Amino acid sequence: MYSLLFPIQWVVAWIMYGWHWLLELVGISGESGLSWVLAIVGLTLTIRTVLIPLFFKQIHASRGMQVVAPEMKKLQAKYANKKDQASREAMAREMQELYKKHQTSPFASCMPLLLQMPIFFALFRVLNTLPQIASGDNDPIGPINKVVAGQIESSTFFGAPLSETFLNTDVTQVKVVTAILILIMSATQFFTQRQLTMKNMPPSALEGPTAAMQKNMMYIFPVIFAVSGVNFPIGVLVYWTVSNVWSMGQQFYTIRKIPTPGSEAARQLEARRRAKGIVEVTSADGTTTTVAPPSGQRQQPMSAQRQKRKKKK
């Protein structure tokens, strides 16, 4: 597995080093802990920017799953009392046809998270091997040689070394910073999932096994972060916290601007548009046109005397 991760570790190391070089150019000391913390933040922003197209595919897939939900319920009811092998195969085949028809998949909505996992573990490996690289026991990873590894290893985030973990240290700062980062990670994950399920789903999608699974995930994921977070270096927790904050902000913007039709967010967008005088007009051929209020400078009212003077001219 480590050999498979090495190319990704190499890319992660170069992105971090590149951000560190840019930070030095703008005047931040290259030997300070802040420069390497911000380099990890830069790594996060780079990865999340690259994943933006997949994020929109995720939205498309999630909406497709919401459209499929009523038909899926009918399909499940159709085969509810049929437990034989032929019926199960027929049900699976019809489910695949439904996904193909609506161009969606239950796995597509997880794609950005799944694609981040190799990067996550690669960063874990880079930070975890810093002591061995700094001592000369391990070979360099890209630009992270003996000198650079020693520099990163000595870097701290609010007094907590970036390569330290909660379980492998007696340093109070490491435990406190780990606890705070895990709390932020869990909270942002919870609110991200909550705004997706509570604000961006139509009422029909809030019922059934799929909705129940999404609601369970809203509580399960924060617990997973809390349990697993104590095993990860501070630098990895910084990456995951920034990534979660990005996800929450990105999703908030998308739900506000492009909500799912029929959802609470869509009703709120319609109310905001009506308050601004923006309405949608549907023609006889089904084409929808957005009509905005007239723009330009408002004509100021004139007094009676000004009107008389204007007429004389």
C-alpha cells in the first residue's frame, strides 16, 4: 500500500513545498511554524479547487438520487415479498436501469470524499515519516529532504508540533489543539450534512430508507472523526478541518444560489427574488424567462414651479 501511495506523497510534498516557497516570497519566515501550517492550508485549497468540477457532479448525482427516490420506493414495494434469486437479480437490473435513466449513482455523491482519502493518507505518511527523514534513516520525499524535514518537524501550531498525535505524546498543547480541531471537524461535518438534508431536499426525499441513511450519516460521521482523530498528526487534522470548512461554505453558497427544486432552500430563494421584484414568466411553449425590475436612475419628482418653467422653455 505504501508503494502505491508514494507518487501521491511526492505530489503532496511538492505542493506543500511550493506553497512554503510562495509564503517565504511574501515575507513569512520559512523556519516559522506558521509558514508550514499555511503550506498545509494551501495544499487543502489546491486540492479542493481541483475537485470543484467533481463537486458539481456530486450535486447533480444527489439531485438525481432525489428524483429516483419515489420510483425506487415503488420498485422496492414491487419486490418486497419476492426473495428468490431471479427476483433479486431482476430488482438489481431495474435499479441499474433507473440510475442510468436519471444519470446518477449512489456512489457519485461520495466521489469528492473518496478521492480525498489517498491525499489524506499520503499527507499522514509524509508527516509520520518526518523524524526518520530528518535523522537520515529514510530517503527524502520529493523536496522534503533531511533539512526540510527537520524544519517541518520542529514547526508548531499553537505550541503543538505538526507531526505529533494525541495518543503518542504527553505534551498538553498537543492534546488541547487536537481536541479543538476534532471539535471543529465534527461540528462542520454535522452542519454540512444537516444543511444538505434539511434545506436542500424536497419533502418527498425526506422519507424512506435513503433519507434515513443520510440522517444517520449526519450523526455517524462526526463520531468517526472524533474517534479516529486522536490517531492523526496535528498537520493532518489541520488539513481535514480546513477541508470541512471549505465544504460547508461551498455547499452553503450552492444551496443558496442553486437549490434543489421543491426544497426549503428553493422556497427561500423564490421569496428573496420576489422581494427584489424578480419573477419568472413561463410562456405557452414552456420556456421560462426571468424578468428583473427595471434598472437605471429613478426619475426624481418635480415641483409645480419647475414643471411650469420647463414648459416655458
